[in-house]
Amino acid sequence: MTEQNNSGRNPEDRSASPLLRQRQATAAAPLPSPPLPTTSAPATAITPAHAAAGASSPCPWPNRAATQRLTLPRGTSWKESTNSAAAAGEQSSRVHWGQAMASAGGFGGLSLLLALSLCSALASTVHGEAPRRFWIEDDAFWKDGAPFQIVGGDVHYFRIVPEYWKDRLLRAKALGLNTIQTYVPWNLHEPEPQSWEFKGFADIESYLRLAQELEMLVMLRVGPYICGEWDLGGFPPWLLTIEPALKLRSSDATYLSLVERWWRVLLPKVAPLLYENGGPIIMVQIENEFGSFGDDKNYLHYLVQLARRYLGNDIVLYAVSLLIIFTTYYCLLNLLLIL
């Protein structure tokens, strides 16, 4: 019986795969297997599109409607088939694995779900470590597929001489912290208009990499206003010399253009150090305690869009409200009075 692939062409035209040629030559007699509860549906042929997808992915997704169970060519063991594919090189093995997934019929009673799980495991092996990811779901933090508890504290790189950075981070880790928070003061990195400083106290990239080396995560607070008991909340003083006067922390067009210029320098340095990119940064804070200052939602929306432009859509952005801080202090004070 002649198989037809999804594009209507005879699968015998697929001459690039030795595994498939072998299957075509021996498919008349299926591989013996334990009794199965149902009759296997006809296997789905591999289209050129499937093979092309295999070049970039170790597991092209099979046609769910046509694929029921997995089989191998008669007389060929699963180990022999995978070894044969691996011998043809990494790219060829990816294609063969995807073809075996999509074109097989029944494999010792394994369900398709189990087979796809094995394929997913192979994908992680081919590409190295499993994808890194941090997110919030169901009022909980999740890291790499498991719930995660943040035990954090602030260690500001710009308040410590670089020679002591490692010592202070190790002390924080010894206290049980797994996450460090730090502000990024604009006035430290741009003391004069378009005069950028990222050395010594201002070498934020080295600080973040050191945190990663010590297996500490980072919550980065990029402002542009940081408060932090720092001069002018981290704003460069030359902002006050601009005429007409800027309306800071607002949708003022001139102010926003200067924020964009600053973040256009800072955020590309930060992006490679995001957790998903192999770095330590799991979250990025926008502004600081803005709720006690104003209600310009357009300003906050602009900052979010600007951050997404450079950091992508997967990074967790957050804000800090003074209402939460005051509520926490109030509860603690009442607890102390009760005790």
C-alpha cells in the first residue's frame, strides 16, 4: 500500500533519510510488540516541512490527528535507530528523531504522551540545560517549574568599594539570603549630560556577574527615580538646569526623552544578565514609591513600554508602593506593642 504525505506527494521521494528508506523497505511486517488495547492508525508521513523544522528543533511536533502510537522498522531496535541517527551528525539526528516521532505506529504500548515527554527530555539534552524561567502565578513565585521563596535584602553596589563587594555579598548569603536588591542611581552613571561612567563604584555589570558567581539572584531597581536616601533620588543635578524647567517624574516630553536616552545606555547592559538569558536578574522595578507622589499613569505606562523594548516581554516588572511599606511598619509596630 502506498503512503501519501500531508502535501499529497509519495513518501518514496524522501531519499535524504536512511532510517526512512529502511522503514519503507520493511514496513510490510510490523515490529512484534505486547498486545495493544486498540488498533494502530496509519502512520503519518514526514513532509518536507517536518524535515525542515527538524533542522532547528530536535522534536518537530507530529500531526496529532494521524499519529497514535510509536513503532520502529521491523528488525530495528530503538537503540539501534537512535544510534544510527546520531552517527549522521547532530543536525541529521534531530531530523531523524522528529521523523521517527511523526511516522511511527506503535512502540511497546507506550502512549503518545510518554513519547512526547521523552522527546522533550531529548530536546533539553541536545540544547544543554533546560530553559531558565522565572514568573509569578497563583500569588506565588515560580522558578524553573517549581515554587520559589525569595529571601532578599538590599546590598547597593554604589555604597560599597568594589574590593568589598564579594565580602558583603557572602555575608548576606551567610544570613540566608538568596536574592539581592539594588538601585541604579542615574546621577552616578551620567554625572554630566551624555558623559557615561561604568567603572569602579559604577561597574554595575561586574557587580551583577559577581552576584551570579555567588549563586545569588538579583532584583534590579532601575528608577529613573530611586529615592534610596540618595541625592535628588538618583536624578542628575543637571536636570534642574534645563530651561524651560522639567516636570520630573511625569509625562513631560523633554524629561521622557532624557529618560529614554539614559535607559538606551543602561538596559542593553542589563539584558544579557536577565535570568532567562543565563544571568541573575529575576525582576526589574520601575520607578519607586510613585503612588505617594503622583497619579500620572501615562508616565508609568511609558516606562513599562520602554523597559519591555530593551528587556523583552518575559521579564517580571514590578513597582513599590509606600502604602504597602507603611502598612507593614504599622503592623510591626502594633505587634511590638502587643508583645
